[in-house]
Amino acid sequence: MTPALYVGLVLHRRQRPTPHNLKYGVYMLHSDLDRLDELDRASRLLSVNRWNLVSFREVDHGPAGEGTLAKRIRALADERGLAWDGSGLSLIAMPRLWGFVFNPLSVYLCRNADGRLSALIYEVRNTFGGMHHYAQDVAPEATGTLHHVAAKDFYVSPFLPMDMHYRFHVKPPADRFTIAIEDHDRDGLMLTASMALVREDLTNRTLARQLVRFPLMTVKVIAAIHWEALRLWLKRVPFHSRPGGGPKGFNPTKRSPG
């Protein structure tokens, strides 16, 4: 599993109570977490666990704890009782750019020794410094697009209530990687957030091209979240307070247990 780029679009389509759409371009890294040395060698523009124009830092991901990211994710999988033998583990996530990162969604792919995809772990962040993990087994007979359902138990947006559930639809990474997350409440579908990405080899040339296209991508993501929040507020979309309060504002370094 060689390191790769996945390049494409993020789309949000809100159905209720007021229609609202957004679209922006992104690229993400896909890397084997047990072979991060290969990611470190893939491009002179990219470094692992040290500064570069583009970087990947293990401390940016996973539940808090000691050890490597791979070790912490395997511990999380054991805690959640996933039917995974602990073999192959890879991650799709946005990298740090110019030292800054924010990943609304990262996806861990857990494979058994026979190469079969055994589980998916969805890592979700909010702009209040929190992180949460939705861990789902993959049925042995599953092929094509995978489907999961999970109750919402992590506050993400003030314009979405907590009394909801998610429906995940994932086409695992190959030449393409697609994921759609539907937000449903008791009245049905409210919002669909999706990514449609195409695989590219990770080289100096391909990474430089993305840096030119999206020089401030990670900053743009957090700026876009706040811009879209303003637009929703102006549309008078109902506001839902954060349960229990907590820290205010964006803290890109703080992690909460998954």
C-alpha cells in the first residue's frame, strides 16, 4: 500500500429547514500507518513528524495516549470490540500545510492479514477542539459500497441538533474514494456531506501541483466553516447550543478522548 494523494471535491447539501449548499476542493493523504517511513520518503515537500511545507504528524490524530498513532488506534479498536485482527492499518486525512491542520473527517481503514477490509473508524473533529470516533465493523461478505448507521453522540455544528443519526456510505479507496454521510432526524434526511476523490501517485510533481492549486487549504477549511455558519445564521436556521458548554473557539491542538 504505497502512499498516495486523493484529490477532489467536498459537497454539502442541506435539505431542511432552509436549503443550503457548499462545495470546495481538497486533497488528502493515504498512508499505511505502520510504514510511515515510506510516506516520509515520498516527496521532498513532505515530512513525517517534523516541519515541512506539507507534513503529517501522528499527534494530530487518534485518541490521546502514549505511543504511535497505529498503537493508539489498535487500542481504540480493542476497546470498541471491532472484529479486526490488528493487521493492516491505513489513514486518509488532510495533511498539515505551513504547520496548520484541521480535519473535519479522517478515515482509518483496518484490514485483516488476508487483506480484507475488516473495519472502518471515522474520526470527527469539531471547531471547539473536540474529537470523536465512530467505529464500525465491515461484514465479511460486504462488497462495493459499504453502509453503516450510527447514532449521533458528538456535537459538531450549532446548526444541527444532537437528536439525529448518521448513515455512512463508503466506497473504499482504490482508483477513487467516495464517502457520503447523511444526517437524519425524526423527520428524515436533513443534510448530506460527501467527498468524491480520485487517486494520484504521491510524488514531488503531484504534491507541488496541489500546493499551487490549494496553497492554504487547511486554513480555507476552517475559514469556510465559519463563513458558512454566518450564511446559515443569516438564513435564520435554528441554533442548537453545545451540550454541557465547554471551551469556546477553535483550538487545533486540543484533543478529547474518542
